Amino acid sequence: MILTEQVCTRTPPALQGQALADLLAQVPGWSVVDGSLRATFDFTDYHHTMAFVNALAWVSHGQDHHPELVVSYKSCAVAYTTHSAGGALSINDFICAARASALYAQRAGA
């Protein structure tokens, strides 16, 4: 399953055990911290940081799955959980993490 080709669903179940580990292996640079899926993306300046944030907001809105963002001058920390899964991690978090990483890779090459 290619995560960037998947679409978020309305009420996904919470992930546990091996299913969680298998999906985590598919999103390099992401880790599970305090129950959320997290990564930090670094940029050269505020303009590039905000361009990423705005593009990620567009992607998130399209998937109807929105991350917690902490934005600073040269970085953006992204954290996902799924409210409809009781605040646990679901496939939606990994789909969006993969899409965020792809967006970052695309923008870094721009």
C-alpha cells in the first residue's frame, strides 16, 4: 500500500502493535511521541516555512484531517492524532504524514 495514494476515511479504527510499527516504517523521519505522530521540517527562511505551512493546510483540508502545527522562523513541527479514534493513531495520520513528507521533498527540490 502506497500511503500517498490512499485517502483518509471518516472513522478509522485506532492502530496498535504490528500494524502501527509497519506503518511507522513507511514514513521515515516521523516518530511516535506521547501518542502522536510527529516530525519537524526545516527551511531556509520564514517565507519557505510559511509556503510549506500553507501547502500543508491545503492538503490537510482536502483529506479532512488536520495536524497540530508549531511554526517558527525556519521550521514547522507537525503532529497528527485522530480525534474520531479517541485521540489514538489511525491510518489517516500515516496517510497525511506521508503526504506531508512528499510535499516537503517536492518543495525542497523546487
